[in-house]
Amino acid sequence: MIDIEAFSCQELVELVTDYLEGALAPADLRRFEEHIAGCDSCTRYLEEFKRTIELVGALTPVDVTPEAESELLEVFRSWRAQPGRNEAGS
Amino acid sequence: MEQTDAELVAALRAGDDETYRRIVREWNSSLVRVAQIFVPTRSLAEEAVQETWLRVLGALDRFEGRSSLKTWVFRILVNTAKTRAQREGRVLPFSALHDPSRIPEASVDPERFLADDHDRHPGGWSSPPPELPEDRLIAAETREVIAKAIDALPATQRAVISLRDVEGWSSEEVRNALDLSEVNQRVLLHRARSKVRQSLEDYLA
């Protein structure tokens, strides 16, 4: 019988994103979940990691500055004004 | 009011300002973040984004819809930013983007774990994560800490966490836009998230 060695805490913290992304192989998933079930510190770590993702997700994406937006609009308008541009497409 | 890619392309071809402005507003911060993987400053990144739009508009008639419009635009951006970086003699962070595992990086300071040969708990926490008080986690200053932690990341990690966790892209969208393998996308995302979590701990504990 093959004895599957348990993950250490130090190994587990490297696998949290793999776990959350559903990328762990079935045997590793079992080892991950068994470790979490018996380890308060790693349970806390996993909770904090998930909380971090939520908080990052609550950040508002940076708005385009008015200057950058008007420069980009200028790109669009000069493209649009090009003679010979085929509006209907080919 | 989601428009399909075909509708967006048709509106752009017809010269519709509003459609263009909406796309710019929605994608610009991501475009700049991705360009910053390749060029060193924000203003160079913004120039690369402008050049990208010039190329995108010029090539609109050739957009075939084999990828999404977004993926196509980001691919053009990556090429544009790479070319600009080469022109300026910058060494591209290819290894950082395409083989991040070559440079190992611990998610948590190794000092916080017991040695591998510890008799009772090898590799266990010696300095476990402290509790982070929820009332402070949701405070406005904490958002600042998170934003700063993201800004301080290496550009590739910053781009991946911004696209995935701030902008809410799927892993597939990020992989396609940046031409990353599944594994490398995950490595970069994990490193970024680990550092942001650590910065919260440093700030709150």
C-alpha cells in the first residue's frame, strides 16, 4: 500500500491558488482538505487568503484620466477622418 | 446592455464615438497595466496603448472573430509594447512572464515554519498567521494598503492580479491575452495574492 504523505503547512501555503482554481489532482485535493480539517493555522491562512481575494475584488478599477481619454478619442477621430477609409468595410 | 463583438466592430467601423469611448473606459486600466509589463513607465505604457488603438482601428476590417475582440486587442497591445521595449533596448521580462517557476519565491517567509527535520511538526507553522480584525479589514485605509501592495508587485504579477481579481477576467481570458500557460498564470496569480495577503497581515496584526 502506498502511504500518501501529508502536506506540511509550508507546502500547503504554496497550493492555495491551485486549490481555489480547482487545479489540484484528486490525491492532492484530498491531502489538502485533510490537512485543513486538522490545522487551525492553515484554516485561518486559507480564510485570510480568500478574504484577500474578495477585498482585491472590491477595489474599483482605476478610471482612465480625462487627458488620456481625450488623447485616445483623438486617435479615433483622426482615424475616422482618414480619406479613403471604407466605412462600410470591404 | 452587452453588445456582441460583431456589433462593437460594426459600431467602431461606422465611426461611433460612444462605443469607442465606452470600450476605452472599460479596458484602459487593464491595457495600461499589461503594457507596463514591457515598458518601464506609465507614460510609455499609455503611448503603447495609443499606438495599439491606431493599429486596432487600422486592422478592424481584418478582425475575423476567431478570438474575442478583447483578446485580439490585448494581443496587439502585447506585440506593440514588446516592439517598443525592444526599440528602447530593454531586456524583456520573458522569463518572468513565461517561466516564473525558474525563480522560486516563497508564499510565506520560510522563517515562519519549523525546520523540515523538526521531530514533531516538520514544516509546521512556528509563527502562525494572526487573526485579522474584520472591522479594520473593511476600513477605507485598508483599501489603500491593498492598492499600494498591488502597485508594488513586479509588473507581471501586478497585471495578472489586476485582470483576474480586480477586473474579474477568467483565467482563460488572461491566458489568451498574455499568451500564458495555465500553470504560469496560476503561479503569477498566487505570488501576487500571497504578497497582498502578507501586506494586510503586516498592516493589521
